[in-house]
Amino acid sequence: MKKVFFKTFGCRTNQFDTQVMMSKLKEFELTQDENSSDIIVVNSCTVTNGADSSVRNYIASMKRKNPDAKVILAGCGSHSKGEALFEDNKVFGVMGHSEKENINEILKKETRFYEIGDLEHIDSTIVEEFVGKSRAFIKIQEGCDFRCSYCIIPSVRGNARSHKEETILEQIRKLAANGFGEFILTGTNVGSYGKDHGTSMAKLLKKMSMIRGVRRIRIGSLEPIQIDDEFMELLDEAWMAKHLHIALQHTSDRMLELMNRRNHFESDLELFNTIASRGYALGTDFIVGHPGEGETEWKEAIERVKALPLTHVHAFSYSKRDNTASATMKPEIRGNIAKERYRELTALVKAKNYAFRRSHNTNLEVLLETGKNGVFSGFDQYFNRVEVTSNEDLGSNWVLLNDVEVSPDGNRATL
């Protein structure tokens, strides 16, 4: 039986897609050793130039380390770079998003193939186990209807479309029965869930919460305009993780306009303050160095970040993507300036996170992941990682922590 190794790049959606592909392997053996595998499936990310480079570098390294293995490109990169990599003979095959449920048949192919499929497919697979995970990722939708000027994702994931509610709930029932208690909702644009089915994220959450065994629900990145009154009513529910990631992308209104965003700082600040007052940690995405981000825009932006009750940030320097509106915008920002702004932003939010952790260091509910040498780690309800030292095997267990040592570098406890 041929051995298959999966290498996953990028977001939680990709992690879920990998689990879908793993669950469909019927005539192959799953391996954790890339160097002895017969087939390497690369579930790729293409959100930035850096992501593309990481994928290409990995493929090249596998050609050296395991030259006999067949390398198959899957994921978003298959739609943006797959044709070029296939034509250059860098990969044995390319498979698009719509083909992952057919992976067992695809991997049987003895000749090179390019099967990109379409961008209208929606999975029907129910994943009952997550290999190597203590938390379960649940993909509830695909694609995005937003057309932010810098973003390539709609062209490689398609327009927004929701998974069937019953498929999602059945998946959670099966995973909960298999011992999973924390569920993370993911997708390309999670907050758009339900619009095409006459329902909503809030309605789905309520139904999820009633399933036996569901202890905590986390939600992927939301857009500010997707947080409505129906959703706000759920913030005090015990099963809601006390952390929301709300994508702002910037805090300068001029930059938001250039990015073709649908949010504005004044309403963003009001929203964040309201949710923070309910005891929530708050994260966001932030792009630095986008064309047009002059010194005036940056100074305004960083002052506004200081006013936000942020605890986490996914910051990255702007990366030009072909066939996007931002790729032709001027003036471009020099790389060294973008890096300095990145450092300023992340240092500011790190200090905010430290202050938050110092004031939220008791009654922490942590789902620990597999550890080694008596050291385990997991995330509390505020999405802060906690390292726990214990003589007992606490892997995949919930612990309640009150005596937590908080430092700038992280939280630690001993049990």
C-alpha cells in the first residue's frame, strides 16, 4: 500500500481541507514521514508572495530529499500557480478545490495530470476525526463576495457559498461523540454564512451549542459589518470563546477606501469598545505598507490602534498580487519602511496583550494539546496560549487554572 504525506500551508480552512482529503483515502496509507512517502500532497496557500515562495521552496526541497515521491499540488496555489508549476515539471499533478473529495481515485493516476475543476463546488464530506488535533476545525462556507483591492482569494476560492446546516451539525455530533469539545468555525469569509440559505451565523451557533459534548466554540475571522444584533445577543453565552477576530485591515479611513473595504474607523472603534466591555479579547488583521500609505496615513493609523482595545493582531506587510487592483496603485512603500511599521504595530499590540493577560489571569479554561517531557500547552478562552507543567499526562484534557504566572513572553502554570 502506497504511503501518502500531507503538507499543509496557510489558514484553518486549508487544515480542514487536508482532513477532508485524509478521510477520503481508502487505498493508501497515511504517513507522518515525508522522506519515506510515495506521494506528497501539498495543500498550498497563495495569499501572499511569501506564501507562494514557501510552497515552491518546499516542493524543491522534497525533490532533493525524496526524489522518487510524486508531488501533488492542491489548495489555493493550484488555482494561481498550478499551471506554471505543472508546465515546468515541478509537480507530478495538480488538483483544484473541487477535486479533493475524489483524491483516492486521483492518487491512483500513473501519468501526470492537471485537474483544476471549478470554483462552485461545496464539500459534502463529514469529517469524524482530526488527525493529530485536540480541537476540531469545522468549515462552514467557501469563497468570498468582498472584492478588497489587495486580495487574490476570491479568484482562487470563488464566490461565497454556505455548507448545508445539517451537514455541519452532523459533523459536530460525530466529532463530539469522538471526544472533541472545542470547535473552531472556519471558511474563506465565515461571517457570510447562511446568506444564500436564508439563515445566519447566529442561528447556526445556537443549534451547535445544543449538541451534547460541545463545550466551546471559536469563530474565524469576521467582518465588522457582519456582526449584527442577533450575533451580539450570544456574547454572554458560556460556550462562546471569549475572543473574536474581527478583520479591520487598517485604521486610516483613506487607506480603507483605497483597499475597497466596507468598514470605517469610527464605527469600528464603537464596535470594539462594546464587545470588549463584555469581557472579550479582540484580534484583527492589519496590512502595513499598502500603496498610498504615506507618513500622514501611518501616523493617524497607529494613533487609532492605540485607542482600540486590541489584544491580538495578525499583521503582515503588503504583498503585491498579480491581477488585483492594488498591484497598479502608486506610490509603493519601500520594504524597509513597511518592516519598521510592522515592528511598531506588533510591539504596540504585544504590550496591549500583556496588559490584558495580567488582568485576566484567573479562572482560565484551557484545552491542552499533546505535550512532551511533562510540558503541555493550549489556549484559554481568550485565545492566549498557556504552558502547563505537570507530572500527569494532561494531553487533550481541559484544565481550570487560577495560579498563572504572567510574563511578557506568555502564561505558565504548574499542576
